[in-house]
Amino acid sequence: MDKTTLVLTPGLTPALGYTVLIGLGVFSLILAVIIRSYLVRNTHDFIISDRKVGFGFGVGSVIAVWTWAMAVMMSAAMTYQWGLSGLFWFVVPNGLAVIAMIPFARVLRRNMPNGYTISEFTSYRFNKSHVATGIVTATMIFGIVLEILINLKGTSIVISSIFGIDWQIAAIVGILAVLAYSYFGGLWTSVMTATLNTLMITVPAAIVIALVYDKVPGGVEGVFAAVGAADARNLSVLRPDAAAGFGITLAFGLLAATVADQTFWQKVWSLKSKDVSRTFLWAGGLFYPIPIALGMLGLVGIAYGLTTTDIGGDIAAVGPYIVSHLGLPVSVVLIYVLVILAACYSTIDGASAALSSVVAVDIVKRYFPNTSERALFIVTKISVLVGGAVALLIVLSGIDFTTLVLTTYALKTSILLPLVLAILWPRTNTLGFVGGIVLSILIGMTLRSYYGELVGTLSILAISGAVVVLGAYIRPTRFDITSLKAAQDIA
């Protein structure tokens, strides 16, 4: 296959790009205003949806916040870089990470029915320890901001690659479009727009990929033949170098990205209690077709012999480049763009809603308990704008997409085992919890910088888990999990 035949589809003008960017935001804004008028009366409604989110909206919203820029763009990037092994290591842990939330969600929803945030759980769990709670709160805020900026980065890549808009301008317009509607509706808006976005992602994505393979000379057989000819290892599902290079790090990072992420815990406490387990089970299972389908674009990139220079220097752009240069009709390219934007917008929206809950519960109500409901509501909404602004500033620095994702997941892995043990093991204490997180970051991240992803990730896991266990033996305690029922609604 000759990459010189790949030419940008005529008609993909900057004006069309701006129309898509802003149009999706305006549609969501109209929906947000309607939702606000009926469902959002106070801070409680804004951050937890009165704990009335049902199974259907629950599944749709969980899939949407998990189908972020990484799922729709990095799946193709990892396939492009590692072949079928890249697709395997990217896809398999993704759905399992969502399903893995079930046992932890069941324990906390049953024993802490009035909870809001995982940081609030930490406060009760470790006897109001400012250090433990502060670390978790900072980790949650850091993770949320990273989620926003990763998806903002994804938005800028797809818009700049396809429509020729400066990526910095695309990032600015994109964040303004999302924050405009996130500011009004809170979690209710996030849940409903996310469910609509899930519908925009699933079937349209499959249609686009089918049309791509129909357009490629030789179809599926031609692509696989060219991929194998480029490097026989591309057709191997279990390449050791792919596992060591990113697969194992990503697998643990994905698990940490659900268990140690307020975006998902907000869903746990906003769902009707009877729907929690089946919501995460169905969401994890129904997620799989999305990255599998979109990841197949990476094989087309290999088949054409594309280099990182050809696609602008960032391998995350391989999907947008293929779709926009293969000669497909403008309408098909626009469908693909809407798939990517729907994924990015819904995750930014969900992360913004999660940030509002952290600010309201873990900062304002904890340190300023006498804050009035009106003031709390205003501060909570402003936090959405501040989080978006911080994320935008980081994105404008030009950081590499793949490096950003892997570094984020390595950091999140440090809190994974301490948090899991805090939920499931009554002997976990403050000393082990705090020490495990801090030492795993200091030592594990240092080892990662010298010896790579695999050594770094395994070191972070080993250190964080071992220190928690050691702390339990140095200072024996036993936590009564039923005491979590003392947590009360904030409004």
C-alpha cells in the first residue's frame, strides 16, 4: 500500500471544524439548561443527583466517562506501535477495570450509603487524619485535572489533524464548549449527556471502521497481509516487548484509574443502591467493542507504512489521519470526528462533575463547615471552571499524549493497593496507608525513570502494598466498617 495516495479529503475546512466543536457544545448546553430547570435545586442535586440515577443512565454514563480520548485514540496508537499485541494489552484490561469496581463499590455503598467522595471515606476510615485525607484529596484533584487535560489534548489532536486548525486554538474552543454546559447542570447533566454520547460513539464507530476497511485496497485481507509483511511480530497477540513496554503498566494503571478515581466513586454513590453492581458489570462488558473497533485503524497505519512524521509527530493522531486522508466522504469523516468529540466531551464533563464533589465535600464543608448552601453551590460551580482552566494551561504546554497517559497511570498506581486494603482489610492503619503511597511514589517513580515502565510499575505496587502490611504489624488496629454509616448528606 502506497502512503503517497493518502490525501486530505476536500471540504474539511477550519470553518467546518469550528462548527462541529461548538455545535456539540451548544446542543449539550441547551440540554443542560433544561435539566437544570427540572432536576438541579441545590448542591446535593448538583454533585450526587439525589442518588436517583437508574440502571440505563448509569450504564450509559459509566461507559461514556470510560470511553475517553485514550480509549478512542490511544487504542489505535498502541495498535500502530505494537500491532495486535498492542490492541490486546490495551483492550482486555479496560473492561475488566470497570468490572473490578463491583466488590469495592458494594462494600462502601452498603456501609456508607450517604457518602459522596473517596476522600470523605478516607477521612472516616483514618480517624479524620489530615495527612491521609489530604493525600487522597490531592490525588483525586490531580487525577481529575489530568483526565480533563488528556481529553482536551485528544480534542485538539483530532481537530488539528483533520481540519487544519491550530491545536492550541482547538483546545481553547473545546474546553469553553464543554465548560459552558458542565457549569449549569452538574452530575445530572453529565449523566444524561454522557448516555447520549455513548449512543453517538458505539454504532457510528463500527460503521466508520467498516467503511475504512472497505476503502483500503484489498480490504481486511490486504491490511493484514501488509501488516505481517512490515513485521511478522505485528500479528502476534502476546509480544513480550509490548507487555513490558506498556501493557503491564497500563493494566494496573487502568485498575487504579477506576478504583482510585472520584469520577467512578461519584457514580457509585449517585446510583440507586440496587443498581450499583449490575451497572458496572454491564458497562464493563459493553465497553469492549469501542476500543476494538477504533483500534483497528492502527493496523491500517502500519499497512500504509506511516511514520510519526507523516502524522504530525504524535502517534495518537494515526486514527484521525487515516480517516481524513483515505478518500472517504466528508460526512463519514464528520461522523468519526463526532465519535471522538463525544468521547472527549463526556469524560471532561464527568471529570468536572467529580471535581465539584471533591471541592464541595472535601474542601469547603470540611474546612469551612458553616458555609451557607448558597455560597457552597456557587463555589462548587466555579470549581468546574477553575479545573478546566488549569487543564487548559497544561495542555498548551505541548506535552506528548502517550507520555502523559502512562505517567498519569503510574502515579495513580501508587494509591491502588493502599486504597483497596483500606476498604477490604480492617487492619490497615494511617501509618501504612500514608507511608505506602508516599514511599511508592518517591522510590517507584525514581526506578521508573531509570529502568522503564515495567520495573517502575511493579516497584510501585510492591512498595505500596508491603508498607501497608508492615504498618499494620507495627501499629496494630482494627477498623469498624459499620462506623461509616455516620456519614451524612450535606444538604
